[in-house]
Amino acid sequence: MNQFKIFLFPLPFLAFLILSSCGDASTKTIQAPLKTYPVMKLAPRKAETNTDYPASILGIQNIEIRPKIDGYIENIYVDEGASVKRGQLLFRINAPQYEQDVRTAEANIKIAVADVNAAKMQVDKVRPIVERDIVSPYELKAAQYTLESKQATLAQAKAALNNAKINLSYTTIYSPADGVIGILPYKIGSLISSTTTNPLTTVSNIESIYAYFSINEKQGLDFFLAAKGGTMQQKLTTLPPVILVLANGSQLADKGKVETASGLINAQTGAINMRATFKNPGGLVRSGSSAIVRIPKKIDTALLVPQKSTYQIQGKTFVYVVGASNKVKSQELTINASTGQFYVVSKGLKAGQQIVIDGIASLREDLQIKPQVLNADSVYQNH
């Protein structure tokens, strides 16, 4: 018979072997590689910021066309939105009473002329017999006074004719300036008068346009203290050209100039009214439009932070700064202005600090990263 040898190990020894094997497995940890994030080193740069102000647009001339006489609209020779020239016929009003007034005035002139001629004949008749002392000199003076009265009546009749012709001329209405026709609230056959509430139309000269906007009192003080010049007008002439941003976001091709600032601050709103003038080639911008006046400002030394590298919490703006051991810390910023895709930081960052410029959604406090330092010039050029 085969004999089997059974070796019995003590229980404490077996327990030691089991614990040793478990300890070796737990000490084997795998460290995940650090994630790479693009960062940039901050340095002062020159920048140009823009400040936008809502504006309302008016043409350099907005002329209301109103009737001066009573009558019916007989003809309308233009349409809404049409371009017209100065002196172009716009409306004709049917008012036959004014034609009758002209005929009546012309008849009165003929009567007055006849009376003057008769008075002259009387003077010529009386003068020789007065010279012969046949009648009293008072007869001649009376005849001369009568002649002067008839001459005055003739002058009055001529004035009445002129007034009648002027009133008759009001039946045809011409454009007082080059411009664009507004709405036509009254149609052919409408009864109009000099007391009509609405104008017949409006002629807007929009070769150049005025953009009216307002700035608050603080902005006004900063605005003009920074501008050069001794008087307000001199300061305005030194301001840079401004941009007009249209309702669709496009910009007017020609830049404008801020030309006037009101001398009073509105007590109710605390605003200063300003006016900028722009050329309007082709009449693209119409009177009554809304737009934005964009005023640029140059900054010699500014810390620029890409907007995509920031995030907001409860209205405050933050950025991740790379600190010791490449760990990130959130830093609150004070934004001074915007250059489009960059913020101008006035407080919270210093030159020489590094910030994470992309992928900030996956960051958290004290997270260690592998920074990939990008050239600041390339960051600004790509945006």
C-alpha cells in the first residue's frame, strides 16, 4: 500500500501568508496622467475698447409738408419712400375759390385804374380854372386828394391780387428740399385745411444723418476730462471718429463725428444729450431708425483676458490662475471694458500670471494640470 504523507501547517502561519498576499495587491496603485490645458502668460498690451450707446436717427432735414389752404387733394405726384428733388411737384389741391379770388382782384384793379384815370382828368380840368382864379384853390386840392385816394385804392387792389395769387399758388405743393418722401396719410379726394393735424407727408434729407444718443453724468465727466482742449467744442473736435452699428449688426461704411453736446443735464434722467453726424451714401439709413453709436477708446497698457477663459457665478466673473505645483485657483476679476472677444481687466490679475484659456468647464479648485504655454501674440491674433 502506498503511503501518503500529510503535512499539517499551523494556523497562524497560514493566516500570515493570506495577509501578505492581500497587502501586496493593495499597494499597487495606478496614477492617472495629468491633463494638458492651454495657458497663457499675461503681459500689458495696447488695446482699443468700444463703448456702445443706443441712438435714434434723424435726417439733417425733416420737413413736414402741411397745407396752407382749405380744399380737396386733387392729385398726388409721388409715392411713399420715393426720392425727390427740390422744387419737384408733390401735391395739387382743388380749391376753386382761390381762382375766383384772383379774377375778382383783377377786376378790382381795372375799376381802380379807371377811378385813378378819372381823378387825374378832374385834376387836369380844375387846375387851369384855378390858375385863372375862376374857382377857389380848394377845388384843386380836393381833386388832388381824390386822386391820391384813388391811387391808394389801386395799390390796395394790386396787393389783394398778389395775396390771391399767393393763395392760389398754395394749391400746388413742391418739395422744399432734396430728400425721401415719408408716409402719405391722406389720399386723393381727402378734405384738408391749414388746421389739419397730420402733415400731408414728410420730406427727409438723409444725405447725411444725425445720431442722437445720451451718456450719464459720470460718463460725461470722464469723457470730457480725458479729451484735450480748453472749451467743449475744442474737446469734441479731438474725439476719435465713431462707428454707427445698424439694427442688423452691420456697420455703416463711413465713420462719423461727435459734433454737439447739450449744455444742460436732464434733471429727470441725469443724461447728457449728444449728436454724431454720419454720411449716408445711397440713403441706406432712413430717418427714424434705431442704431448704436460705438465710441472707441485707446488704452496703452491693458491686461487682456479671452472671454472664453472666464466664467460667471452670481454676476461675478472668474478665471483660473495657474499657481504652485501647476494647481489652478479661481480668481475674481473686475472688468473695465471689452474689446470684442477680450475683457480688459482692471483688478484681480497681474502681469506675469498664467491663466487657463480653454477647457475651463472641467476644472476645479486645486486641480493639478499639465500647462501648455501658448504664445500670447498668437492667442490675440487668432481672435
